[in-house]
Amino acid sequence: MRYRGAGLIMLAAICWGISGGIGDILINKGWDPIVISFYRGAVAWICFIAWFFFHPKLNWITSSRFHIWSLLAGAGVAGNFTFYFLSIQASSVAVAVTLMYTAPVFVLLISFLLRAERSTWFKWTCIIVVLMGIILLTGAYDVESVSTSFFGTAAGIAAGLSYTLFIFGFKNASVIGKPQASLMSAFFSFCLILFLIMDKEQAAQVLTSNDIGWFLLLGILGAGVSFILYIIGIRWTAPTTASMVAMVEPVTASLFGVLLLGNYLAGMQLLGMVLILVTTTLFSVKQTSEKV
């Protein structure tokens, strides 16, 4: 029970990693990334509504503070998905992933400024080591082979900031109310934001396409199941720990590519994977043991 929070967040990150592989399949089939993101959240929102109405009286929250944090969390998820794909389009997957996972730096800085957590050398060392692991895993260290642009870099950093927003949004909402209500409010704002900016004509084509099964799987696994695990887990986890543990996502995405898409991992990528897994495990164990 001591590690249940970190364990649930790690399971959520594994689901996110798998959903990244599913998203890659759909992108290669010609679907717009924003449309993919919208269906990922819309399918999950339907799941959350069903979960909410099992016990509507117990789940309903009237606190305005709760709904504000939930809506901010949804905006953070929408921004994270959108800016991440924009960064990929403008630069590369390696740059996008590396910049998005600067989020723990922002989380620790904000937590320190708000006096929610103590800034320690151990935390900063773990963050730096995991970032090094991500750079090795994605191949971002090879400057000549990685294409970058100002917009791609800015979008990647914006994805990391959006990631930070949804971490704090869900953390504060989960303290006030039930996870069902928080997720339903958060993904309402998520769907609304992406509906306004997506290609609506292509979105309509999804409903009659042969790929509808992939979209349903992406929504159920990549947002429905994963965010249920995440928001329950974050109740018992500090924001910095949550952001660190979730960094196993690129590892899962890489393994998905190897096992199902026929990708190959070089020695440096395997080293990066080991650095991420070992460091996040040590970090979560130490943070949990300090609370006992």
C-alpha cells in the first residue's frame, strides 16, 4: 500500500506510452494529429460520464474551486497533446519528447516557490539523470540528425508547461472532490478546446472509417483507463514524484515500437532506457519511504 500512488501513476504512464504507438499508427494512416487527440479525449469523456452517473449524488461537487482546477487540468491536457504534436511536425519526435519532459523541472520550481515541497540535491540530480536518459533514448544528442526550429522548440516547451498545468490541476482537484467529477469536468474543457481548432470534416470521417477501432482503443486505453489510474494515484503522490514517475512513458513507447512496429534500439538507447527506469524507481521508493 505504501507505493500504490507511484504504482498507479506508473501504470498510467505505461498506458500513455502504448497510446503513443497507436497514435503513430493513425498518423501514418493519414489522420490529423489534432483529430486523433480529440477522439482520444472524447471517447474517454464518455467513459467518465458513465462512471460518474453510477453514483451521481455521491460524485456531484458544487465547489467552484474544484471545477476551476478541473477545467485547468483539462486545458493542460489539451495543450500538452496539441503542442506535443505541433512540436513533432515542426522539428522531430526526439526534440518534442525531450522538451515535453522538462515538465518535472517546472513542477519542482513551482512546488518550491509555493513551499509545497523542499528543493533537494537528490531531486534535481534525479531529474537531470532522467532527462539525460530521455536524450539518449530519443537520440536528441545527435544534433546533426535532429531537425529543430524555433517554433518546434517553443511548442515542445509549451507542451512541458501544459503538462505541469494538468499535474497541478488534477492534484488540487483530487484533494477536493471525487475523481469521477474531476475527470468529467476536465475532459469537457479538453473536448471543447480541441473541437474549436480541429479539422471537423476529417473528424466526421472517423465515424465511418475502418480505423474506428483504433480510435476507440486509443480513447479507452490512452485516456479513459490511464487518467483514472493517474487521478487516483496522484492523491497519494507529490507533484514532483508524479511528474518523475510518469517519465517511464517514452520507455513504454519505445518498447511498443520494438515489439509491434519492428523498430530497433541501439546501445545508447538501451542505456537511456535503463537510466530512466532505475532513476524513477529509486526516486519513487525514496520519496515514499520518507513519508512513512
